[in-house]
Amino acid sequence: MQRVDPASFTPELTVDALLNGPGALCVRGLFSAAQIDEARRIVMAHSDDRAQTVTHFQGQAAHDERLHLQRRVWNLLAKGDVFSQMAEEERIVAAMRAFLGDDFIMGSIAANRILPGGPGQEPHIDYPYWDYHMPGTFPAGINTSFPLNAQVTIPLDPFTAETGATAFVPHTQNMLRYPNENDRFYERAVRMEAEPGDAIVFFGATWHCAMPNHSTRDRSAVLIQYLPKFVKPMEDLRAMVGEAFVKRASGTMRQLLGLNYPYPQNLEAIDKATNAEGRTNAKRY
């Protein structure tokens, strides 16, 4: 996997790596030790006493009754300011503007904690492509020549082969297809190995999965999903964070929550006639 320092983490490099390169990029040391310690403390506190939350791509673990060894913490924005700092990190925001458009939004921000002995995931692709094992539910001609997703993984513990660092197959973002048992995923995959504070940026159409944790320590990370402005978010972040959070949100955070894009709306309820869209004299409500 390509690795760069923060000074070399440019929007142009990101777009090229995610669209034309391997599909993933690791930015070394983007977040401070203090930020990582605070994020990890919160994630541990919210997952120690609550093993069962909604998760994804863990069908075999559910069958084997091992879901309790993999824990998700949702709604991170409401759980600590450090998660807003991560989501709004200026170099990540600049890269996402280039990759997904100036008005991109955030679809989800959550933590994934895999305990020792915890299972891996099935190889998959991410929302909104994540159910492409049913291609008939998608439009004709859909492809990844333009992206509908970007992911940022921020390790809170070392991502190594032993702890279950995410595996991915480079360049698979160029074919929009859900991986299957004939694709030799595990033979072809490489690991997203990284240290706490690094940021792994990747195109979610790239085949990937968390791997089993064979170590004696936790493997936890913050997972951020970014989307173009017109894609329906996975988490209802605006409702989940509450009014107090929205009132004090920065301009960037308001954009990430989708507040800058006015649709859908009840157009019949707008009683003042206006030209809401178009090049000339458009005024949105």
C-alpha cells in the first residue's frame, strides 16, 4: 500500500491513488497521540459493556456465535469532540472535495473494535455499493469511473497481520463487482498495515475485509464514510447528534451533516414563489 507523510498528502495524489492506483493510501501520523488516546478511551468506554450492536459482513460470525468479539460504536459525533476533529481534518476535507465534489457529505462515523480471537469479515465493498451482490437493484450501466464513496480508517491500535489489519485486493475498484469465492481474495490480498494516528484513505469499491484478530490485544479503529452530496447517508447523523450539536457546528460540519443541500423537501409547503434552481437567479430554500 502506498504510504505518504502529511506534507505529501495532496488532493491530486489522493484522486490518482484511489481512482487509478491501488485504491488505497496510508497517511502516516496524521493525528496526534493525544487525539488517539482520547478517541480510544471513549470507544472502549462505550463498547466494554455493550457487545451487541448492528454490524455488517459478519454472517459467519453470527452463525458461529462470535459476534460478541466484534463491537461497533455508532454516533461518535455525539460522544466526543475528537471525532469531529477527525472528520473535519483539513487535509482529509481537501482530498474529499477533489474526489467526491465540493459539497460532499459524511455518511457515517463509527468505531469498530475486534477483540482477541475476534472474527474477520466476508470480503466486500462498501456503501452504497455494499449490496451489489444483487446487481439487479442498481441502475443499468452503473460503474466506478466516478466515485460514490470514500472511506477513512484511523487505527486506534496497531494494524498488523497478527491483529487483523484490513486486507484488500489492489486495483479492484476499477471493476464494479462484489467479490465471490472464485476470486481468490485471500491469495491476492495485501494488508492495510498502519500505526495508531495514521489515516488509511480508500475507495470503498475496492474489495476488502477486516481479518481475524489472532493477537492478545484489541484491534480498534475509527471508520469514516464520505459520500457525494446526492447519495443517501447510511447513518441519520443529523437526527442522531441532536440540536445542541447542530447549533454549534462549524461550517464544514454543517456540510458533512448534509445541511447545505436542501433536498428532499416539501416543495408544496413553500408559499413564496421563487426560482430555486438553474443558472440564472436561482435561490434555494
